[in-house]
Amino acid sequence: MPTRKIRRALLSVSDKTGLVDFAKALVKYEIDLVSTGGTAKALREAGLDVIDVAEVTGSPEMMDGRVKTLHPKIHGGLLAMRDNPEHTAAMDEFEVPPIDLLVVNLYPFEATVAGGADFETAIENIDIGGPAMIRAGAKNHGGVAVVVDPEDYGQVLEEIATHRGCTTGGTRRHLAGKAFAHTAAYDGAIATWFAEQLEVSAPHKRVFAGTREAILRYGENPHQSAALYKTAEQRAGIATAQQVQGKELSFNNLNDTDAAFELVAEFDPKTSAAVAIIKHANPCGVAVAQTLAEAYRKAFACDSVSAFGGVVALNTTLDAEAATEIVKIFTEVI
């Protein structure tokens, strides 16, 4: 795919992080800015000239903002193939301006739900126009660069600087893949929430989406690759833990640690101290006692051979006495 000159950018974002600096950099390359609502306001307050979407479409925002970008002059500008004579003729006939750069992030549905919003509020935070534009621009990545993450602003600006106001086909394709993953995860979060609201434990179709936290050295076996992904589920576990020391954890370390955490969490720390020792996702030993040190000794006695190089989980704060017992052999994770 060839490089494409950016003449017009459409920006519609809820996350204003880095927005003004990004937009100012675009203007230096004589790129026209088109925007909506709060985004346009923020850009104007920064002293930038902005074309309202309503000026492009000839239609005002309506229905409390539910309808503003769902218009042929927006989607035509995103979907028109620049090398197709029929498409360019239609753009000329219906006065559809091309959109070469689309910058969108979506209504914060997951954050809204996590904040305990009621049903109606959650529904109003389901973005419609945003995903529609993202998918349109990503489909037509031969001519359109789509940015859904403020972290990509730097890459895009570097590209524009290197290629004198243009983007390359490779970058547009990379951004398109990221865009489709973004909308898929967004829809997945909505579908999961709906299933919970309807109390459907096994919906006909289930979507799982997560954000990559780390690329691991290898998978369950050395010839396999693996990565750690974190979902929006508000549950304590290995994905929410903070590593305070030691080497980078492997797939098996993470798997065993999560299993150990789940197992030891079954015991109430107000009742007794509990210790679980896990090796290859199997318990070497589990025990309860009045102290962690005593519980560890009991758990270790269950299978003192397999415990070497295992994972130890405790249901209350690790103390010096228990730590002294644990470090008598090599342990991968505590």
C-alpha cells in the first residue's frame, strides 16, 4: 500500500490525554481538524481552528448526541477508496470530503459499570457512532489511519514527520488491526455485562477480551509462546498482584500461583492460618494451624519432595517465623 497524504483528521475522544499537543502537531502539517462536542471545545480552548461535524454533515447533533457522526458525509469520507473512480466520482457529486486520519476513543462503558452505575446509565455509555467510525476507517485502511489509543500518538506523529505529512501502508494496517481488536473487546464487555444483567450463566455466544499485561518468556513448554492478559473482571488474583522481587515469572509460575491463591482463599484467616504448596497446578500439601509456620510445616510434610521449586500461598500476612521455614528449600513464588 502506498503512502497517503493526510489532509483532514476527525477527532472524537473522551480521553483527552495528549490530545491538544497531538492536534497542534497535526496543524503544523496543514491538516484540517474536524471534531465533535467536548473534543472540539477542548481544541478551541487551546486556540486551534476546528470544523464542527455538523458543518460537514449539514445536520445538527440530535437525540442527546446519539446521532451526530452517523451520516454519509462522515462514513463516505472514511469508506471511499481513493483509487476507485466510482468512489471518487460519488464523493465529488455528493460533496463528501475525505477523512484521512481518524482519532477516536469510546465512551467509558467498563469504567461506568465498574463504578456501580445503574442499568440506564450503563446503556447510555454504550458508544454507537465511535465503533461504527472505527470499523469503517479500519476497513478502509488503504487510505485511512485509525488511532484508538493515545499511546499511539507519538508513533503517528513520527510517521508524519518522516514522510512529510503522510502515513505508510504498513502503519495503517497495524493500526487497523489494533482498531478491530479494540471494538471487539468493547463489544465483548457489553455482551458480558448484558449476560450478567439477564442472569444468563451460559450465553449462546461468549466473548472473552483482555488487555495484555506482559509477554512471557515461553508458554507451558519451552517451544510455546505465551502472554498474560487482564480482563475487566474485578477479582483479586495473580493479574492484580504486584511482584516485589525475584526473576521474571513464567507461564507455569503464574498458573501455579493463581491456583495456590484460589486454594488458600478458601480458608478464613479469622479462623486459622492456612498454607498451600502447589507444583504443576497440583497441591503438594495444604494445612491449617494456629500459626503460619506450623501450617507450613504440616503442608510441607504432606509431600516434602514435590514441594521443592513449588509455589507457597498463605491466607494472611507472611511473618518472619514462617519465612524462615519456607526458605529452607528453594521456592519459586511466595
